[in-house]
Amino acid sequence: MAVPFYRHGLTPEAGARIAEVLASPFLTSGPQGARVEERLRAFFGVAHAKLTSSWTQGAIATLLAYGIGPGDEVIVPAMTFAATANVVRLVGATPVFVDVDPATLLISQPLVAAALTPRTRAVIPVHLYGQMVDIPALRQVLPPAVRIIEDAAHCFEGSLFGRRPGQDGDAAIFSFYATKNVTCGEGGAVVTNDSDLAALLTQTVLHGMSAGAAQRFQGGTYRHWDIDRLGTKANLPDLLAVLLEPQIDTVEERLAQREALSLRYERALASTPFTWPTIVRGAVSARHLFPIHVPDNRRDAVLAALGQAGIGATVNYRCVPSLTYYRKAVETPLVPVSRAWGEGTLSLPLFPDLREHEQDEVLAVLLAEADATRMDEEDHRAAAP
Ligand SMILES: *Cc1c(COP(=O)(O)O)cnc(C)c1O
């Protein structure tokens, strides 16, 4: 591939860190993970952090800890990755899709307010593409018992007016999946200031057991454990957790590279018919992705042209309630902004060591496609009565 969609930044030197874990007694969650959790608490300025095997498992463990299940509703944006809604279904609750703001593509606060019912137990705002939803403002439109569980899979480095994920929500959940800004291949974390949630999470990430492996053998004598609520299996092994610490040290450097590349795309595409989300004043975007919107049903043609040139591009995302499973599983909501964005969007290669000459290859294809899109638009105008 001439320009890959994503190239990870982990090097074989990281193998030495894994070798250290292999030389210790702990293969699964142990002292290495505890160190990373300490770093996450400090980075996000929160009281508790729990590493998980993925965002998905962290979210399921959080929903189980809050006792959210059958008969409950959870409000989610229609424009997000399907996992945001899937976890709600997986615990037996009902996702209620609401539309997003046309400028930012973030969940619309007035539409959240309009979607509340007596069954609403939580909202999962998504910090889409790296820009944070305004959590204190969202809180103001919610009854006090409704939880805010932030989907921060795109937003490790992002902030809004200096506030980071997890500081104002009930919990924020990260993904360390292979293509995310901070990665260990597969992984995640839940951060929270809610001590009750943190205590419940230690159970719901481990089958619901009242004592983890280390506590069961504390002091050399075996202690019985019990299960008083259902849990999943969501803990992250030390074998993977060791890969995270060096990335937390250098996250700001890599954000600066993502920012510079994003601004370079924006400058080069400024006079094309393509558009992209607005980043509001006061926001620092984690610049996880660089999505554009292609008008006039030409998205798939642009995707094909990029593919032919050997350039990796993806779609983030198709509107979730229009996916086959959700068309069958839930009442189809009116979400015109999410639908239109989902039908026209594609994401360009963006990762810290993307080279300028590689980015120029991407831009060459896009500028040619912009001309084709413009000609299409002129044809449409000429054909109009
Ligand atoms: C990647 C992603 C997830 C799921 O993360 P996993 O760690 O793969 O479970 C959830 N939400 C969003 C917005 C994502 O991009």
C-alpha cells in the first residue's frame, strides 16, 4: 500500500518490557497494570482508573456496576462506532439514538433533553474524532439520577476549557485498540471520580467475584470468595499493560504531530467542496481521525479512487441505526444529520509519523476528485429548471 490508513508507533524495543513481565510471577493483572492506572489517574486528574481488556468490556462492566439492564434506556448518538450502542444491547437495555450537531458531529444536547423518559438511566456522549462533548452543559439538562458515561475511545489527549474526560462525567472509558492514539493492541480503561463505581468495578470486571487472585491468597492462606452481582471478564493483563506507560510519557508530542498534519489537510482542502467537523473555541481535539464529507453521493467514488492509488481510507461511520441489526432491533429514529454525514464521510490516513510526501499523495487524489465533484455539481445546476 502506497500510503497506509494507519501505522502504529510501537517498536520491537517494547518487547523488552514484555520480557520483564514474563520473568515475573504475574502474567495477568498485577503490579505493571497498577502503575499504569496510577499514571492514568494523574493524567486525567481523577480519583480512580481501572484498566480493561477493551473499551467494550470496560463499558459492559460499567453498565453492570450501575445495574443498568432490561427495561432501562440509554441515550447514545446515532453517529458513532456501533460498539457505543452494542454494549447497551448486550446488557439487555435499549439504546435510544439521538442526532448530532451538524457543525461538530457531537451529540446534540437539546435532542438529548427531548429524548429523556422516566426509563432513561444513562447517556453515553461520544467525544467523536477527538473533540469533547461539553459534559457540564449536558449535565444541566439531565435529571440527577441519569449517569453520564463518556465514550472517550477517540479522546485520550483532548480537553474542553482545560477539563479532561472523566472529570465531569460519572465515568469515561478509553480504548487502547490497535489503531487508537494510545494502544497496546487490545485494551481499555475506565476512569472515574465515583468511589462507589470504582469499588463495584473491581467486581464487575472479574466475573462479579468479591476478591481478585492476589487477595484470595493474601497472607498465604486461602480466602473464600462470593458473587453477589453478575460481572464480565474485563481485566487487562500486565503483558499488554506494560506497553502503555511509555506512550503516556510522549502523548503530547504525538498530538502535536497529529495537529500539524490535520491543519495541513485543512489548508490544502480549504477550497474544495469537501467539509469536516468544526472544532469549537476552548477545545483541544485529540485528532484521532481526519474525516471529510464528500457531497453529491460521490463518497464511494472518492473511496475507490483512493483505493486505486494504494491509499488506505475508511468510513467512520455509517449512521448506526441504519445498520441492518439496528433497523430490526430498535424503532428507526429521525436522525437526518447523522444519516447525511454517514452517507458522505470518509477518513483519510492520519498518524504521527505520516510523512508529508505521503500526505501529498493523498491530497493529489483528493484535489483531482474535488474537481470531478465540482463538475458534477455544475452539471446538476445546469440540469435544474
Ligand atoms: C474503538 C471504539 C470503541 C470500541 O473500542 P474497543 O476497545 O475495540 O472495544 C468504542 N467507541 C468508539 C467511538 C470507538 O472508536
